[in-house]
Amino acid sequence: MGLARVHSRALQGLQARPVTVEVHLANGLPAFTLVGLADTEVKEARERVRAAIAHSGLEFPSSQRITVNLAPADLPKDSGRFDLPIALGILAASGQISEEALTHAVFAGELSLGGELRPVRGALAMALALAREPVPMLLVLPPGSAEEAALVPQARVVRARHLADVAARYRRERPASGEDGGWSTVAARTPAAPLPGPDLAEVHGQAAARRALEIAAAGGHSLLLVGPPGAGKSMLAQRLPGVLPPMADHEALEAAAVASLAGRFCAADWGRRPISSPHHSASAAALVGGGSPPRPGEISLAHRGVLFLDELPEFPRHALEALREPLETGRIRIARAAWQVEFPADFQLVAAMNPCPCGWLGHPTRACRCSPEQVARYQGRLSGPLLDRIDLQVEVPALPATELLQGPGGEPSAAVRARVMAARERALQRQGVANQALRGQALDEHARADAPARQLLQAAATRLGWSGRAVHRALRVARTIADLAGHGAVQAADVAEAVQYRRALAAR
């Protein structure tokens, strides 16, 4: 009889919870039992582990009763990440490798039938969790996952290519994968600078929309672009990440960890603001996350970046309404019978829509075929509470062909980005957060407006029938406009500009 314990991690949102893989070998009828609230993917590890051990030149104890427990028992486990620790536990319990040496490392990896190790999701989240420990443990991962985890500072990461390499390491034997072996330490990586994205200089005309884009970037505000097809709404939205301030290291790690959970991590995108553009047929679960176990949705994949929703009224109503709370809190909590998971969702919303079903309402040369009732019904697909949460609503008119073909290019993204960074720096030095995040007393304290500005804001709110939320959002936008201009206090001109950015739909 033998008993062995191996350390691993289970993912619950962005949290990597400790899991101990306990393996017990006993005499009796041959059996391989796996317990501990394991999902189907984990239970299938029995066949993968059996074949991988046999094909790695090791002995599988097929004549004994094998019991594998994944502790704690009340934490759901999923994916094939437990293949490697289960195999090592069996080898340690049968005396083929040293159990004591295994206690100083954390293992994760899916096994092929031949014993090769395959990448797993969430390597960055595991490395982040271990880096926070008082004494970080060694993290043993397959190729691909190891390079991803090495992006975390202070992480001690080893890349293992084959089960035989790991077993040889803990038996102090020469690895089986060649001259240098399949076991190698992965040095901390210094990611390359992200490649530049689309440039704002490519957008001709649209001075008002470009100005709104700059304000949105400077204050972290949400933005709605309303205009006919081909006016440049998508072009503008796709260039917003290029004028946002650079990502801090912790922001890049958070965004990369979410992408790793969804299996979308790409090293070439490190440090680049993510932009997520789901199709309008996306469900509420696709936007906010869901499934069993819950996976991050598009709003979490846009964390620290941009969520672009084109054809906004075409999205299902319940999917759009699900965005209301994340827009306010920056987080999304998904509750299921067996799971309660919280994902980060601090994204910047940019939406685009046509003014009417046919798209040509207000076009200078094409006639709109929609009746007033159809226009009202189409725009009514967006609820008042959702529109209340969109700070800037801007009309993007159709441009004449002469301006598109002969007009000068716009200001480049680098110049706009410099002004955005200066305005952000003013806000951070004053209040510690972007203007969009000002709430309650902090808004009263830092969004200081002079007497003419307060009177103008009050008159606009009364005439347009704004809610309290809309008033506060207009004040936050005015605070950002003042930061771009270098004003200490919000002035009447700042409020006047902020007011016009909430009338793109109301004016029709």
C-alpha cells in the first residue's frame, strides 16, 4: 500500500485555488476511482494517465486498487490540467519517484496517450496566485503554458515536455527527450513593445466625432456613435485603443490572465489594449460570461480595453440590459448552482448604430424609407437606463466624396494620445482615478464647477428631463473637457460642450 500527495491549482474565475491530489494504492480488486467533485474532463484523466504512464517506460500499478482524491472536495474541478499531478501521484504512491521532492512544486498539464504534455488554460492566473505566496513554489507546466506564466515577475517556472522528463527529474535520472532534456527553467520574459494599431490619421473629416473620441479616451467614458452606413463609425471605434494611455504592468497582466482563461492569449498582443467586437447575434451569456464552469465573456475579454458593439439596436434586449451593472461597477459576478465566480470587466464601451432601420435618416442625398413609428420603434430598442450609462452620444454624418478623396488626413494618433495622457495625468494627480470613476463625494469634491457652469448644467437638465445619473455623467464629461483644456475648475464652455454630447438621439 502507498499514499502520495501532489500540489496543483483549480481555476475559479481569476482565482487559482490550491488543490491537493491525494493518491492511495491498496490491495484488492483492481480499480481506478477518482473523487473530489471532478468534472467529466477530469474523470477522463483515468484513461489518459494509464496510457501515458505505460508509454513513458514507467509501471502502472494495474493490479492494485487506485483511489485519487482531489481536495478540497467542495471545490469543482474541470479541464485536463490535473492529468500530470494525478500521474505523478500514482508514480509516487507506487515508489517509482520521490514524494518528498514533489512537495516543493505545483504541477499542471494535460497528458496525451503517449505521455507528451499539452498546454492548459489559465497558466497566467496560476503564476499570479503563486507569486503572491510568501515563498513562491516552483510551477511545472507544459510548453506554451510555461512561456505564458513566465510573464509574471517573481514566478519560478519550469517547462516540461513529457511525463518521462518529469519522472526522471524526480528520480535524478537523465531525461528522455534529448541532449538538454525536456525539463528546463523558463527565464522571466520581457515582452516586446506592442505593434502599433490603426492610426487616427486615416480618418478624414468627422471633427466632432474625433473630438468625442479624444474626450472618451481622456476620461475613460463610454461612447455611442450614430450615423448612416459608411460614415466611419467602425473606423473611429477601432482607433480608440491607439489613443488610450499605455497599459501599466499590472493592467497588462490582468488583461492577459483573462485572455488565458478563455484560451485566447497571444504573446504578440502583450501590452496592447484589447478590443472585443462581438457580433450582434451574441447572447447575454456570450457577453457577460457563463457556462459550466463559468468562462469569461466578451466584456471580461475587453478588460482594461475597449468593447465595441456595432449595430447596437440589433443586439438582444436582455443582452444589452446585462451590461448595465458592469458599466457601473467594473466587475461581473456569475452565480450558478455549483459555482459563484467574479470576473473583472473594467472596459470602455464604444457602440455604433444607424439612426433608423434603413440607415439613411438625415442623409444629405439618400431618402429615408422609414416611417416615424419605425424610427421610434428602432431607437426604442435601447432602454433609457442603458442610454443613461453612455456618457457621450455623437452624430457621425455622411461625408461628401470630395472630402473623402481630396480632403487632408486627420491628426495622427500619437498627437491625440499625448493630449489624452496629459489629461489623464492631471486627473490621476488630483483624484487618483479617471474621471469616469468619480462617484458621490469624490465627484462633488473634484468636479468643481464655477457658478455659470452650474447654472447652465441645471438649465440643461431641467429642459432635457435628465435623470440624476445623466446629470452626473455630463458633469464628469465636463471635468474631462476641462482637463484637456488645462482648466482648474469646470467652466460654462466645458458644460456646454458636454451637454451637446448627450443629444444625438434626442435631437431626432
